[in-house]
Amino acid sequence: MLIVIYLLYVKLSETIHINRLLGGRHLFLLNKAEKSHDHLDEFRRSMQSLEDVQQCYYVAGHTDFIIIVTSTDMAAYEEFSRQVFTDNPNIRRFHSNVVVNRVKSGLQVPISEVD
């Protein structure tokens, strides 16, 4: 029950949804990054401090991180990716996808009734 109350509190009091275009963020990019060294905590901290990083997930599989980034334009993203990925010796490789059209987006979690 406490988890349900907490989720509702976060959703109602701390979440705001805005059109990213109103904030000047015209590009939405999905990045996959593979780390080359064991500096996991350092990379996590860097992701938390970057304004352009909207979401970052440490995942299992062919890649180590999935990073969702917003940017004002391609020149700004190129600078971001150079600083964060290309010039980072802890990143073995990265791959970027530019979102062309958002099919579905949301952070809602379905909550079933508790008996």
C-alpha cells in the first residue's frame, strides 16, 4: 500500500509534462553506449549531472546503457556526443538514433486494486 501511495504522490506532485518543442528541444535521440573500463559509478554520476540527458538506463544485453537525450539542434547534439561519448576513454562505442516520430511516450504505471 505504501508503494501505491508513493507512486501517486510522485505522479501528482512532482511530475510535469511539457511539449519539448516549447522548451526549444527539437531533437529527441536514443543512444546506446558500451563501456570499455570498469568506471560504472563515474559514468552514472556523469549521466545524472548532464542537462541534455533526460533518461539513462543501465541494461543487460549487447549494450550497457540506453540514454535518452534532448537537444536544440544537430550541431548541439554533435558537440554533446563528442564530449560525452567520443572523447570519453571509458566508452568503447556508442550508437545514436534520431527520433523521427513519437509513436507512444509515457511514464505512467498501471496500478491494480489492492485487496
